[in-house]
Amino acid sequence: MKLIFAKSVEGRRGLRLPASDVPAAELPQELLREQSAELPEVSELDALRHFTLLGRQNMGVDTNFYPLGSCTMKYNPKINERLAALPGFTELHPMLAQLPEGEQYCQGALALLYECEKLLAQACGFADSTLQPMAGANGELTAIMMFAAYLKSKGETRRKVMLIPDSAHGTNPASAAVAGFTCREIASNEEGDLDIEELKKALNDEVAGIMLTTPNTLGFYNSSVAEVVALVHQAGGLAYCDGANLNAILGRIRPGDLGFDAMHINTHKTLSTPHGGGGPGSGPVCVAARLLPFLPQPKVHKNAEGLYSLSEDAPQSIGYIAPYYGNFSIIVRAYAYMLMCGGNGFQRISENAVLSANYVRERLAPWYEQKYERSCMHECVLSASRQSALGVNALDIAKALLDRGFHAPTIYFPLIVPEALMIEPTETESKQTLDEFCEAMIAIAKLAEENPEELKKAPLSTPVGRLDEVTAARQPLLRV
Amino acid sequence: MPFIANTDAERREMLAFLGLDSMGQLWQKAQVPEPEFDFSQMPEGISELEVSQKLQGLASKNDNGLICFLGMGHYDHFIPAAVGEVLGQSGFYTSYTPYQPEASQGTLQAIFEWQSAICRLSGMEVANASLYDGGSAIFEALTMSLRTLRRRREVVVSEALSPIYRKMLDTYCASLDLKINYVPALDEKSDIEGILAAVNEQTACVIVQYPNVFGTIEDWSAALTEIKAQGALTVCSAYPSALALLKTPGEMGFDIVVGEGQPLGLSLAFGGPYLGYMCTGNKLMRKMPGRIAGQTKDTQGRTGYVLTLQAREQHIRREQAMSNICSNKNLCALAALVYMTVLGKQGLREVAQLCHNKAAYARQRLSAIPGVETLGDSPFFNEFVLQLPRPAESLLAELLKKGIAAGVPLGKYYPGRERQLLVAFTEKRSKEEIDLLAENLEALL
């Protein structure tokens, strides 16, 4: 499609602004830009048509099954969108709550933040939570910064090593590095779990803690996770739960009960808030009692009369993670979702998510290799290694799925599975959809045996075919 | 109501396919222990109607009828209806990161257009797909400078940078082996001499705000030449709406431009989601954090878009990555793109001019009140500092009772400025509202 800039016509307008009701004021010429910014000049209709057509070039949850592993592409309830758009929420300036007596004018918003923090902490088994982190990776960083502050307060500054399993998402080591730690990778054993003997070898008085995705990125629940946490604690370290896969255990296992000191939650995964084509998400962090003094500020409090206010009086707090209280409109959606689900609903979410993933895994087992032969949680990781021997790799299978009306699974992750296809169906998809998807996967597996060349041409039905990523990186063209 | 599709019969069928009779057996096979916590202790789920009523109730306990003169980085600008209309399209909001570019051209082309538009506005050469917010973007610019100038471990920051962003910097930098030199402001201005004196061969970057936190417009062109002579990089946190009118950071010669994109079509929403933007020059392109979209061709020679230069990112480089950032603020960047498109070349300029007109009128009107003064006579954009005859905090509380959120008292952030109030004006504020502020303020003094 043509760029919006190519549709621009000099003098065309999309919006009329009111005339100035005060005298025009001039700024000194030397402070003004030489030429106007060359932004598009289009009508409102031109703009709407352009962006509407662009939006139709995307697959989304509302139009396609989107089994992108580790991303929990569940349905985004429409009521959440409507509630987040209430003017009583959208028009509030965040500074209002920090003005003298200003909190009186935003009691509803403060109450929502407070109640949401408590509800999350309860659902995950922790003492409290913060809603400030603006994304999952930002939540990881917040938690690891709290670990750093805690260790410093105990005089344990030599603890500079963060242990991270080899199956971890890339943000774990990256977040640990930003928070000032060095990373040590721990291998997985032949069942796909963290190797406890390797862990024991790595534990010493330089270890700050461990970052453990639970269930792990292979989609497996490690039944010795509580033992792992206890071992790290005995060695003087802290344990962090990457909650990216919370959808698998919500309503059944609370990471706080396993002994974890902190965890983050991706509201855009487990709590149904939209992914927005890559954000905004939100990454609240829950903490155990010993980390409470280190939570970010400002923090919402509720007094004996039931009035809410902000405080900034925690001397050990790590400070400000977000300019104010996090991605508030996203929190509104997550809170509405949690209220609708309730405790019993949480249980049904994980049950159905786990059942669907195992169903897909079992249906595709005759056709696709599995590095580990065991029941999975909310997602299953298959391997295209059998097809790869025929010249068809995970990428080809992904593209062939697009032609069949399905978004592709996550591919080539986790790194420890060759030709990985990571499929996460979520609880909101029906058996019919799963069956149709499995049939497409089976048809592709057959085609790989019969006519592999056919798959190399995919996708053919999308607005563009396979794109030249090498040239894009070597001769970057990043704007017009 | 957890939005589950399958019926009990379908679940039984699926379990039977797995050779199981109950979900309990599946949990056992997946090695998941029995629950320790009884989730039925938590509140029961409620219906869509009930949740609507409950949240409408909470929303109604917020007073969004106050006349807003609050700014300090986040402003009450008008948002054209077209913005919400585009954001509400499911192709945009129910999709995810464009990992499969063929099925995500809408998002990728929009990012490419956003990168183009924000470069044109800031006068810079390249931009990324967006960052979390204006504050974290400053931190990313700081670490980008440290990566570029590896042996330098000092940073110079003007205290005329938003105090909120300075607090965020302190948090994010806590574990870095780094010295931050904060240079105090002089009245409503940055202390340019002080900043130049603080720069040395250890300085990785100098960070300033434009217009500064007090609303003052400062031309950094001459100072940048001196800073660059010391080999340091220069970072500007800029208010994007102002750039439609003012000399751009690019024209002044900044190396990295970041800022808060909220004024470009995003609601205030009690703190977010907001939008960090980042632009730089071609030579620092590969040092930039975050996602970047690039134009390329498909196998048939058709133009298309992909995420590119990914070797910088955490999913490839892990702990060696440029940043831990994974997502961007994609939908927020789309909002800003639609805003810039609908307002267009002329509209954005008119908004900036209206903001300045209102502020200029207000400055004249408010400083005519006996006992009320403005600090200095520097040029300002849409925000300035009022010096009041009484502590600003108590006056502000009284004005709130009159339905006016009159501004941000500066004493909390700048000791010694207890009688100062930072007031902001957008195109939404009418002459009538400004007069009302003046009358009420005068009556209280």
C-alpha cells in the first residue's frame, strides 16, 4: 500500500481548529523552525481509509486463531475496552492525585489501583504488588532492582550473579544485566526441567538469585520448583518467578506459595488486555513480605475511613519506575477481567488452557517430533526436525499456516529445541478451531513429505510474500 | 465469566482423546500438585452488567470536570475522534508483535510511517518504533550514550529537566557504575554555563529538556558546539507539540532526541499508557534500543516492511542486548501517527500556535494581579512559572474547591520554590477559563 505521505496534497485538511479567542502572540523568529514539519496533508476520510485498510492487512485475535506460544493470545473482552474509555478514567491528569487535597478528586481511580494490587497479590500468593511497570520486561527489571536493593540493605553486595535456565526468554538475562548483575546459565536436564545438580554446583555466596519461568518456556511444570526455590534461599539468594506463563497455573498454583520472593504478571497475556500489535502491555510485580519496603513509589494507601491517598515515605523504595502509577487504562481492563472471572473462573481458565494444549499436542504427535515426551501445560513445543530432514523447516510451516488462515506459532524458541514450533491455543478457543488448526498442521506435514517445494512458496495469500530481511538489515531504509 | 468456549461435553471428548476421565488426571500427568490455596475464598466472578456498574461507579468518583492547567510533561490536548476510531480496529489492537511480517503489514507500515513522521517533526534522521514513556526513554538515551562512548562513566543532567524524570533516572541508574552530575537551574532557565563547566572528558552525555520544565524555550545551538568539542553526546527531551513551531532539536544539533508522545493524541488516563519516542542520526542508528521497522521487497519485488536490525535486541543478544526492552508502545505510536496525519502539516502548527497564544494571554492576565509575578522574561511556549505572595500549595487546594486545577506547585520538587506554581495552557483552555482562574486567584490573595 502507498505510504500516507504519498497521499498528501498541499493545502488539504483533516481537522478544523477553533479560531483563537485571545490575541495572537509571536515568538522571536530565531526560535522558530525554518520550515514546517512535512506531515501528511489529507482529509479525515483519506486518513480513515488509509488506516482502516492497513489494519485489515494484519491478522488479529478477532479474525484469526493466533496460537503464538508464550504470548497467550486470548480473546480481548469488549466490555474492557468500553470501561477503559470512560471519561472519568481517561480525562484524569495523573498529577491531580499528588496535589494538596487533590486525592479527593480521584478516589475512584485510586481505589481501582489499590483494589487491583490487592487482588493480584491474593491471586498469586504474595504480600502486595505494584502496578507501575509498563510492560513485562519492565516488570522483570523492577523486581530484579528490588532484589538488588534488598541485597544491598543486607550488606550482601558481593552477590552479583543471577542464575537463569537455558530455556529462559531473552528478556531475563537482559533485565538482569540492566539491573547490574552478571548472568550464569543453568542447563536443562533431559526431561526439559532445570537440572538440580547443575543448580547445586552453581550456588555460592556470589549468587544473588534465580529467575525461573513457571511453568517453563517448554510448557512444562517442574514439580521440584519449590525445592529449587528452597535451595536458592538456603544459599542466601532470592527467587524470581517470570509470570509470562501464569495462564497455565492461574487458580491452581500460587507462585507465592512455592516460596518465590517476587513475580511479574503480563496483563496482556493472562489478564486478557489487548496486545496492541506490540504494546501497550503492563507488567505488575507481586512481592513477598521481605521485599515490601523496596516497592516503587508513589504507593496508594487506604486509611481507616476508607479514603485513598498516595504516599512517598518509604526510605528504602527503589523509587519511580513509571512517571506515575503505570499503564492505568490497561490496569482498568485487567481489573474488570479479574472481577468477571473471580476465583472460580481463574481455575477454569488454567484447566481449559492446559486441556487445549494437550489436545493439540496429542493430535499432532504422530506428525511432529517432540523433544520431550511428557504432558504439557498451556502450550506445547513441537519440533519440525522430521520435516527439516525433507527440506521444510519451521519457518516454512509457519508461512504455510498463514495461507490456511491461521497465525503461526512462535518459531525457533525456546532455543534448546531444534526447529521449535511453540503452540499456545488458550482457553478462549473452541474445539472446532483447534481441530481445524490441527488438520491444517497435518496437511502441511503431508505436503512436506509429498511436495516440499510447494511449501517454500508460501505464503501466497497474504498482502506480500516472504520479505528480504537481509537487505533490510544491510541497507536499512527506516523512514521517508 | 472467564470467556471459555468449550462445553462440558466437548471437554469430556477432549479428555477422552487423551485417554483420561477427568481434569484431575491431566493435572497429575502434567506433574502439577494439588492446590494449596482455596481459590473459592476469592470473590466470585460477576457478570458483564455488574462489572459495568461497578467500574462506572468508580469512574464517577473521579472529578473530570476540573479546569485543567496541569502540565509538567503531560498535557490536556484535544484528541480528534478519528484517533479512537483507528485504535478500536481489531486488526490493530488484537494483533501482536509483527513476528510474521506477511500477516502484519498493517502494523509494520504504520511503524514505518510513525518513524518517518516523528523524524520530520524533530528534525532527526532515524527513529525507533517507540519506548515505554518519556522518562524511560531518557534512561535508554543515557545507556545508549554509555554504549557509544564506552570509557566514559559520567553524565551531566540539567535540573531544568522534569523532576519526575530525574527520579526515574535515579531509580534506573541505581545499579550502574555511573556518576550523574545534576546542574541546578537558575530561576526559569537552565544554567548553561554551569552545564558547560560540568562537562569533561569523562562525560558520556548531557541531558536537557526543551522547552525546559519551567516552560522556557532555550536555543542550545551554541552550547552544543562546546559540549561536542569535549566528545560528549547531547540528549534532548522534547515536547513534541512544541516542535511544530519551534526550532527543532535536529536543527540545533542534538545527537539523540527523546520525549513523551502523550500530547500527540493520547489521553491523560491517570498516568498511561503513554509513549516514549526516540530519534537519532544515521551514525548512531545501530546503537538505538527497541524495535525498528524497515522497508524492503518481497520475492516478487513488491514493497513490504519488516522488523530490522534485530541483532541489537534481547531475543538475539540476551544479556549483551542494547536494552531489556521487548515490546514497544505500538498502539500509542499508532495513535500519535493518526493524530499527526489528521492534524497534518498545518493543523499541528496551529495547535502549537494556539497553545502559545493562550499562555501569552494568561501570562499577561495573571501577572497583572497584585502580588503575582512571573519569573524573568524568557520566551516560553505554553507553560510558565508564577511567583505567588503565599505558599502555592494552600492556594492550590483552595482553587481546587472552586473547580480549578490551577497548576503544579514547585516546592515539592525544588526546595525554595514554595511560592511558585507551574501553569500550563493548551488549545482546549478558553479565554473564559483563563479569566476564571485569574479572578479566583485574585479573590484568594
